Amino acid sequence: MSVKKVLITGSNGLLGQHLAKHFLQSDFEILATSFGSNRISALDHKYHSLDVTDFTQVKTVLADFQPDIIFNAAAATNVDGCEDEPDNCDKINHQAVAHFLRSFDELKMTPHFIHISTDFIFNGTKKEYFEEDEPDPISEYGRSKWLGELVIKNSGYENYTIVRTSLVYGVGEALNKGNIFLWAMDKLRNGETLTIVDDQFRSPTYVDDLCLACVKISDLGVTGVINIAGQQILSMHKYIQEVSDYVGKSRNLVKPISTSVLNQKAKRPKRSGLNINKAKNIIGFEPTKFEQSLQEMDGL
């Protein structure tokens, strides 16, 4: 039996790093790709620089490697940055997806295409969102990610999974950007006061949980749309107060601020919690409790 091949895009990002490290310890043959040089010390020669916005590069990598499974974790995720550079955001989050689908067609290949999407495709007017709910993005980031999903759904390609997730956090190597939980732990330990929005509700997702869920999806051959996120839906202010509890600092260091006063460049959905019942039923998904995830991150 031939060894299965796994291609990861966005391998320098948080999820991409965790997927790469997981498959490095497996029987799969792995090729990790990202824009620029490799940032994962353990990868060595199993890395290839790839600009997913360049169709020729995408098709060449696919033709040469012939993957059985693709985890498309490449994305422009800076929500305010996408407002500043909407064309670049669209190239990465939308048009690049089309390059993969076109390549599959031209190369006559049918890998399991596992594409990572976001809760920001919704407008935030519901308490929580199910896989069947109708997207209505309110930012350039959300719009580009929704268009990326539509490319897949309208292509006629059947061997795909769209994994929607929310506010992924965790530990990685030389990341371009940190995440709010690690930032908050450091600041609070130093006794600094934080101002956190109190009227935006999310279901933050521990990257280890998301990584293992993606692996389970590929193992079981699950297709369609599936939500993978944390269990709780709380305000960002409440979450960071829990971080303050964990590091032994007063909750008074975490000051609330409203969205209207904060005046972020990009609109954010007020409530974008993802319902994970489908993931629980199909892949046995059980997210790590928030405090336990903080302990695991803190120990790395």
C-alpha cells in the first residue's frame, strides 16, 4: 500500500504549524507550504515556499507532489488589515481557492480538500450559528472568506470539507502575530491594565483541538461543512477576565469597552458563536476546557 501524501498550505501560521508537526510524527508523507521561508524548526527538507495567489505555482506544486489530502490553512486573517488592502485579502482568501479547484480539474485529481473558514462570514445577529445558516459578512475579511467557500460549493467538486472556526489561539514558532490570550497572560502577569470589548461574543478555539479535529475529518473522510470551535460563547471581556483568574490577578485589571467606543476599522459580528453539535456527533469532537488550555499553553 502506498503512503498517503498530505499537503499543508499556510504552514507558518498557527494551525498550519500544528498540522505539520502532527503529520511529521505520522506515517504520511508531508509537504508543508507557506509564503516565504520556513519557520518550523522540525520540518527541514519537507517544506516548499508557495504563493497561493499564483495559479502556476499552485498547479506546479500539486502536479509534482500529487497529494491525497490538502489542508488549506493559508489565509489573510488580519481583519482590519483586510479593510486597508481588500484586493490582497480577496486574492488570498478567495481567488487562491479557485486556483486549487481549477488545478484539480486540469490535473484530473481529486484530493480531499479541507478548507479552513471562519465565523466572520456571519453578520452576528444570532446567538449562535449552525452549518446551515445563511452567511451575511459585514467586513472585507468575512466577505473574502465567504467567497472562498462559494468557489468550492459552486465548482461541482465533491471531495471537500469546509471547516468553520472561531478565534483560534495557542502557541507556535516565530508567528507573524500573536493571539489575544497569550498577549493577555503576559500583560496581566506584569500587572498591566487591559481594555477589552465587552459586547462581542465568540467561541474561542484552542488550536490543538482544531488540529486534531481536522485530522479526524481527514481520517474519516467527512465532507461538507462542519463547525469546529470552543464550547463556550462568552464576551471577549469575560474570557480575558478568566485569564486574569488563571494568572492570579484581579479582574479589575480587565476594563470593559463597547464596540462603538473602541471604533475598530472593520465591523465585527456582535455574536458569532458556532454550534458544534454536528462535530460532536460525527467525529466525537470534545473541546478542551478553557482553563486547561491555558495551563497547556503556559507550560510550552
